[in-house]
Amino acid sequence: MDVHALILTGFGINCEAETGNAFERAGAKAKLVHLNDLAADPAMLRAFHILAVPGGFSFGDDVASGRILANRLRYRLGGAIKGFVDDGKLVVGICNGFQVLVKMGILPLFDGDFAQETTLTHNDSSRFEDRWVHLKKEPATPCVWLKNMDSLEAPIRHGEGKFIPRDDTVLERLKANGQIALRYATAEGAPARGAYPANPNGSVDDIAGICDPSGRVFGLMPHPEAFIDRTNHPRWTREELPEEGAGLQLFRNAVAYAAKKLV
């Protein structure tokens, strides 16, 4: 049986084609679904194994990046999405999608209920950052999307990517649960330690991505869907790189997990 991925689109989401392509390349059947269509028929979510909220500028990033889409999802589709997660299925939010997941409270999902414990806000540089970054996977993370991965490069494209936990208690709980999935690092793989541009936005503790306690719900600011071929890399003409971009493995991991556990 096939693994089916629903790629949310509409209202300023603009990375749906790349995200759908990444899932297709990883072996899934990807379908782009407009937010209004899903809101009109939440039951359609049951036919899918993976839900993706791609990057972009949903609702023009008015009020705050991802806030309006987060509210739409929580109050019109919250029950359906909660059931989707409770059924053991997978969710990913990339860039604007990560902002959406934390603001609707599906991440970090400490106690199984939607509650906002973290946010993503304006970069310390006070400008839009468009650059490639180095990322290190946290060894203790249960994130199924990062299985057999240690590090990767990917581009960032955001103005509000600074990750901030509500307080030190939330940060310590993220650490204790292994929910910090990715951190920004230097080109040599050393911790960024908040230094710009290795940490491009000033994120607390260099956090670039987190997951829920099960490792199935994952959010990250960098764009793995933008590095699925070697020619996506800015130095592909100057370095010997594998034909397959490092970002594709993330999608392969998700599809393999769904195929084994859900299909």
C-alpha cells in the first residue's frame, strides 16, 4: 500500500510544490489540499498518513508569522488534527509551518493537549535572513524524521525565526524529553553558541527544530525540501557532493516510518 501525504496550501503558503515533490521523491503519494477544502471536510484527513504545513507567508504574516493560520487550524481543524496525531500519524511544519505548529500548540505537545509553550519571533539581526546553515541532530532526540542522520545543511528564508521557550522550565523540559531535534552549528560541526551567522536568528540554545515526545510531530525553520538534489547546493560546482541532497533523507525517513507502522 502507498503512503499518502497531505500538503496544505492556500493563503500565502508558497513552498507546497517543493514539499510535495520531496515527498514524491521519497516514495509517497502527495496531494496538495487547500485549507478551505480541508476545513470544509476535516474527515478527509483520515485518508492520509502524513500532514505537512509548508513554508511561505501565510496570510501575509500579518499580526505575527503563522498566527492566523495557526488559529484557523486550531479552531476549525483542531479535533481532526488531534485525532490524526493520536492515531500515530506524522506531522511536519517547515519554516512558516513551524511557526504555525508552535503557535497552535501542537508543538511541543508536552501533555497531549494543544498549548503554546514556545514561539518564533523576529531575528536578532532585524532583517530577513536568506542563507544556508549547518545543523546538528541532537543524539537523544526520538524524532523519526531524523533517523540515521547526524547533520545536514539546508537554506533558511525567514524574518521571524528566533526560537524562544516560554521560560526556563519549558527549555529544561524540552531538553529532558529529548524534544530538541536540531541545533544550529558551525561549518565544522561545533555548537553555534548563539554566534551569528552560524545561529542566524538568535534562537535560544541554538534551537533550529523540535519534536513532540513521540518524535512523530516535527517542526524546523530550515528548508530540507530545498536540498533534495546536489544542484540545489550553492557550492555544487566546486565541491564533490552526492547526487542526492541531504534534505531528501528526512522525507525518506518519514515515508519509511509510515509504511512500516501505518500502511
